[in-house]
Amino acid sequence: MRTEISALFHLQPTLIGKAYIGSGLLIERLEPDWIDEVKAQCPKVAAREQIEWLPPYTHRFFFEVDAEEEGWAHLNLVKDDEKQPIYRAITLSRIVKPTSIGYDSVWVKSFYNPSGATSHYSDQVINNLNVAFIVPGDEDSNTITEADVVTMAELWDALQFFLDDANEPKYRRIVRATKYHEMAYAIYFPEISHPTIHAAMESMICAGHRENKAQVTQRLPQLVSFVNAQQAEDIYLTCCDFKHAAAAMLQQRPTSSGAFSPTDQRRVDAVILLRRAIRDLLTRALRDRTFADILADPKLLRQKYAVYNKKGKLI
């Protein structure tokens, strides 16, 4: 019996119809007949769609497994280990481009009987990972285009390599950064999500906890071409304001046209720029194993991307 595991979500208008990502996993625009059948058999899916942050459901990540439905086997629904490939696809999609796809989305298990009958069963997992929030202005967000899927397919095997139990210890700095990056999108308030994203950066580019400011402000511009020294300092100081001064994202009321004050705009720019920088670093690490090896080894990191303290001593 053919069985599919699916996660449903919403995207803005996109060119994606159906495309392969890797390890048997695909992304597909929902066919009206399929989603109507799911809603008819699983009324909670239809109800959940009405209260989603961004309805309606437009796409799904899914893969097929071989399973025999015996007795009450269908009541096992989607198990945690069955969710892992889709968790990884969602994480990878967010590295390629910001999306509002919930990490713990609406899960559907579909049984396709040889007789032609189809049975759908759905989980209703309610937690803080059901939603993902995008910072306004953070690129062409909440779309996945054909080019994006090509990129995901190119990076898929590398992500599996880093997450493999045999390789994770060596690349733990990159894996931890990937997890920080993903979990930050479940946080609505930038005052809290920015320090989480900042931790993702520190996991990759800091060779230790000492001289943290010097490492961020000097090493980030060396690693990311579109971040200069002043922008790196803005990123670091914005994080310090959020963490140590309990500062608000906006210090002044926007104008009637919605424009921010110059200081607030720099803060907003720093939040957006850091997210882009993290995605750039993670993408580069997935594409280039030599670069990943440098990020994974603090000694190599110090040698390749040197940082100095105020006395000119190598940190």
C-alpha cells in the first residue's frame, strides 16, 4: 500500500507546481481534488486552515513510504521519525529564503489502497512552532520558486551529511547555528529573535567567548562580502541593546508615512542584515566543505580569519 506523509503550508503566488528536493521528498502545489478530499475526511484540517496566520494552504512537502494498514495502524498517524525529512526540508527552505512555513506544520498521512480508495488522517499538533514570522523587508519572502527548489536540491545532501550522527560532532558549530536560525523564526518579537540569530552567528564565527565584540565586528566582514565594519558593529550593538539594556526595537514613533527615525532604521537594517548574513554563511558551508571545515575548527578559523584586540594581539 502506498503511503504519503505530508505537511501543509501557505506560500505567496509562486511558479512551483511539483518538484523533487532529495531523498524521495518533494514539494507540490496542492491539487484541489486532493486537498478537498483531505478536508472532507479530516474536518480539523479545514477548521485549522481558518485560523492560520496566513491561509489558505497552497503547498505541501511530502514523501512516500511503503506501509501496510493493518487493524488500527492508521491511528498511529505521523510519528516523530517520519517527520524528520520534512523538518529538514523546512529548515533548508528557510536557509535559501525566508518563509512563513511553520516548523511543526499540519501533518497528514494518506493511505492509497490498491482498490482505489484513499484514507487521510491528520495530526493536530499545537505548539509555538506552528508559525514562523518574517521580518518585513527581508527579501522576496514567503515564496519558493523553481530556482529556489533547484538550490534546495543542490544543498540537500550536504545538510544530510552534517546532520548524520557520524558527522554532527565535527560540524556541531554549523549544526547548532542551523538550529538557532530555524528556531528564531518562531519568535515574533525581534528583540528576542535577534539575539537568537546572533547566537547562530557566534556559533559559527567566534573561536571562543573572549573578545566577543572584536570577533563579531572584525571577522563577520571578512566572511560576508555584503557586511562592512560599521554594519557589523551595528549588528553587535543592537544585540547588546536587546540583551543587556532591554531596549525596544523602535525607540521613536514612526512618522505618519511609516518612516523610521535614522537610529531606528539602522536597528531595523541590522536585524535584517544579520539574517541575510547567517543564510549566506550556512549556504556557503553547505556548498563548500573546505569552508565548513574552517568554521568547524576554531584553530583554523583564527588562522584564516584573524582578529586582533586593542593592543594588536592576535585573539
